[in-house]
Amino acid sequence: MSFGSSAAQRLANKTILITGASAGIGKATAYEFADASNGEIKLILTARRLDKLSELAHDLLAKYPKLQLHVVDLDVSKLETIPSFISNLPKDFADIDVLVNNAGLALGKDPVGQILPEDIQQMFQTNVLGLITLTQAVLPILKAKNSGDIVNLGSIAGRDPYPGGGIYCSTKAAVKSFSHVLRKELINTKIRVIEVDPGNVETDFSITRFKGDVTKAKDVYKGTEPLIGEDIAEIIVFAVSRRQNTVIAETLVFATNQASATHLYRNE
């Protein structure tokens, strides 16, 4: 979806870093930035699945030959790898303009008292500590030029916690608090902090949550018309392509059949 010449001009030649770009919202956001800029943009795409990233890169370059791409195998939960990832970026990609903190996951829906310790650790490592560590690594680059955007993918779960989401909801609440603090700390700069909180989005998210159980994953969306990755990607790119003095600070995004984390209309 193109947002017009003004948006394309604002995005032209910017360097965009997207985590979790191999599928879902991250993948859709890569396509959306390429489309909105007419391919005149630099994308750093990271994820754990390098094979999926390579497929994405091939498709993007076939459609947008002017596009500049750098693909990196990065697991943000491995905090010790983040500083070297940033310091080793090629010169043409080192001057990051936009960070999209998209990587995240939910594991299980067990009640408190029965949650696996490894699931607790993985969710906090990825959703909170990885996001914070990468933001801290990128922030000096943005501060040096007094411009840029940090886009944090939150969730309705960070606003409206639900049974079975004791850890996932907590991680997304932490993202919300971190975003608020960062925005206030950067008030004397031209760096924007943008938080996007999706509701029900059909991606690989539920397959991951239910650890490969496709039937349970499909039941999450049964009888509904959920959002898809492209719906969120359009909002991310719209926010980033506004005039620099305009901050779309928080966006809560539902499908028309949803009114809260647990209030969904199912036509079954």
C-alpha cells in the first residue's frame, strides 16, 4: 500500500532495522516499507530462521531492484550477541534511522503455579530483555544525529491481562512501561517512540504459543475474521512516515469482531 509521494520522500534512503522479520508482522513490515518508499530504502532484516530471511530477501529484490538489503541471523534472546551485531553492521547499513522491535513470542497458556520455568525465561529474554538490550545498542546512533524512530510492538495483552497469560501479559506490560519511560527521557530530542498494540492477528504466533499444535492454534481464530500481518505493517509504516514533529505514540488495533483481549464475537 502506497501512502503517496510525501511519505515516500520521508522514507527515501532511510535505514530500517526489523527484528523477527522472517514471518508474520515483521515480514509484512519489510514489504510495506519497501512498497511505501518505492524500493528506495535500506532494510536490515533479522530473525532466528536465516532460510526464511533469505527467501524474503530474494522476493523483495525481485520486486524492488533498487532496494538495499542486509540479512542477519539474530536471536534477540541471546543478549550477549546484540552489541557485536550492531558494531559489525556494514558501513552502508550502520547509520540506523528506524528500529522496529517486532521479535516476540508467547509460550503456553498455563495458569500461574504451573508455568514451565524455561517458558518464563524465554518470554522475558525475548520480549523484554532482548528489546531493551537492542534499543540501548541502537539509541546512541539515533542520539548522535538527533533523529529517528523506535517502534515497539506491544499487545492488547499489555493493557488487558487475561487468565493463562500471566507471563506473556506481564512482558507486554513491561514493553508499555519501557516505551513510556523512553518517550519521556527523549522529550528534548527529535527521536520518536511509537508503540503499536495489536489485538487478534493471525500469524505463526499461536502455533508457537501452542508449541506446534496446529489445531489449538486454529481454534484461536475460529469463527472470527482476525487481523493479518499486513494490517499492522501498514500502521507501523504510516506512523514512521509522518512529519518529524508528529508522534503517533500509541495505537491499539482490533479487528471489527474484537473489543478487548477476551471479548471477541465468534460467528460459529
